[in-house]
Amino acid sequence: MNTNKIKHIGVFTSGGDSPGMNSALYAIAKTAEATGIKVSGFRKGYEGLIDGDLVQFKSHELQKLTQKGGTILKTARSKRFLELEGRKKALQTLNANKIDALIAIGGDGTFKGLLTFSEICDIPFIGIPGTIDNDISGTDYTLGFDSAVNTAIENIDKIKDTAESHNRVFIVEVMGRDSGYIAIHSGLTTGADAILIPESGKDFIYLLDKVKNYDSEDAFLVVVSEGDEIGAELVSSKIKEVNPNVDLRITRLGHIQRGGNPSALDRMLGIRLGVASVNALSQGKKNVMAGVLNNQLHLTPFKEVVKQHQVDDELMELLELFGK
Ligand SMILES: Nc1ncnc2c1ncn2[C@@H]1O[C@H](COP(=O)(O)OP(=O)(O)OP(=O)(O)O)[C@@H](O)[C@H]1O
Ligand SMILES: O=P(O)(O)OC[C@H]1O[C@](O)(CO)[C@@H](O)[C@@H]1O
């Protein structure tokens, strides 16, 4: 392993926080220490790069926090980094602190940011997929997705209890800005009657077909992704149009899905990708995201990662089967 070139890695978390980010930070610090590389953490995503807001990290300090949700480095959505002016300031920070490689933990927006930054900064960048949305190519799962789905399931199960007791229709909105992964996984595993996602056009038709005849002793559960083009309110009024007798409630799970300690899967993913990202730098790799495909570590160029995500065919078939 060639570790001569990289002496000082900068790391940051960016976009929405996600459970497992702290595990990845711990693993980065541990691996870097083992190979004699210094690590500095930039606080608040790209904002910290612009402002030179950095802290030194030691693995024994991170070890205490590895099981915690959120990100100890804090995170942000940075308007300033969208401007060349902001990116130039970030470059000055890197030069002033002699940072010779960057690891970013975030979603596709964060990797788009790195691609744009690479036009003026040629140190190697490595990405780790950290977003509850799971909307990134090049990895089976993103950090935080499994934990978010577990939180959604736990809450939907509870809603189902009360829905059944009252014979109610419940629309539960789950997160996913442009992506239906949380809705598909949480909807299928809680026995939802309908699952609405932005990637499908037929799901709404199936829902209306089903709900117009709904007159049972059971709950009728609709799980809708916040990114769905129709949205919870409109779904509610359409349901009432086709079946005016329903007693209907809407629950938005919201940011509760982003919090909480990471699941076992997310902790392990964080550890594996944290180690893989430092190793990738040591091997001279640049501008790639470390992910896990078919349970094997995989490096994918940012250009591939930021392409529009697709829900795979098997999941779409499941939706078709369970949605009808
Ligand atoms: N095209 C771009 N050029 C420069 N910077 C960008 C670009 N796109 C996104 N960024 C930067 O990356 C940050 C993070 O992106 P974004 O807010 O979309 O979250 P994300 O990384 O996709 O995570 P999540 O999936 O949790 O929302 C943005 O706030 C912005 O500072
Ligand atoms: O916390 P914010 O900035 O409101 O972002 C919410 C968005 O972030 C995500 O939780 C992803 O991090 C999306 O599912 C959601 O649309």
C-alpha cells in the first residue's frame, strides 16, 4: 500500500445527516492513524471548508460516539458553495491547511459539489454515500437508509394499530426528496394497501381502484413518499372523491426518520466505507465513491454516481404485485 503521497486528509459530512455517519468518521480516523495520516474534520459541510472551520480528530475520541445518530461534525446545505466565489474560498482553506485529500460523506448533491470543485482543485476526493434517501447509484445501500426504514416501520406499525381499531384510512408520508426507496421498503414490510413513489405512474391508479371498494373491518394504509408527484393532501381528496364515507387521517413522519442511533447494518456500512475510503486514497484513487455492491466493496466514479437513480426492476415488480 502506498501511503507516501497523502499526509493530511480533510473530512466532512454534508447534505442531510444520516445515522451511520459517525461510524464512518470513526473508521476514517482509525485507518488514517494506522497508516500515519493526519485527519482534520471540517464542520458543517461545505460551509466549514469555506470558513476554515476545522477540528483535529483522534480515533479514541470518535470511538465514544460511533454508536450515535446524527453527525458529530455537523452538516449543512451550503448556498455559498454553489457559487465560484465560495469554492475559491474553500480551495484557499485547503491550501492554507496543507490538506492533500478530501473525504466527503453525503448524498448526490454533495458529489455534484465535488465534481464542480474538481474544476479548480485537483487533490483527490473520495465520497461515502450518506443519505437516508438511498438514491445513489454505485452502492446497494446508503448510510442511514436502513435506520430510517426501521424508524418508519416502527411508527407505521403503531399507526396501523390505531387505524385498525377505528376502521380508518391512514395516509403516512415518509421521506425521500426525489426517491421512493423508504416508501417501498417501509410500505411493503408493514403490509400497506398502497405505496406511492415518484418513480411510478401506475401506483395511484391502483390505489383508487382499491380504495373505492374499501368498506371493511380493517385499516387501509397508504404509504406515500414525500417526493411523489401527487402528495398526501391530493391523495386524501381523491380518496374522498371516490369513497366519500371513509374516515381518513394523514400522518407525516418527517425528520424523526433521520434521527436515532444507527442500525447494525448502518454501523457496519459506516465502518466498511470509512476504511475503504482511506485505503482508496492510499492506493492513488480519486473522484470516486466507495460503496457496496452485492456485498463487495466497490469504487464508482462520481460522474456515474450523480446520474439519475433508478429503482431496480425487482422492486418495481414487488410494487406491482402488492399494490394491485
Ligand atoms: N452542482 C453543484 N455545485 C456545487 N455545489 C453543489 C452542487 N450541488 C450540490 N452542491 C452542494 O452540496 C450540498 C449538499 O447537497 P444537497 O443539499 O443536495 O444534499 P445531498 O448531499 O444530496 O444529501 P441529502 O440526500 O441528504 O439531501 C449543497 O448544499 C451544495 O452546497
Ligand atoms: O432537513 P431538510 O433540509 O429539510 O431536508 C429534508 C430532505 O432531506 C432528506 O431527509 C434527505 O436527507 C430528504 O428525504 C428530505 O426531503
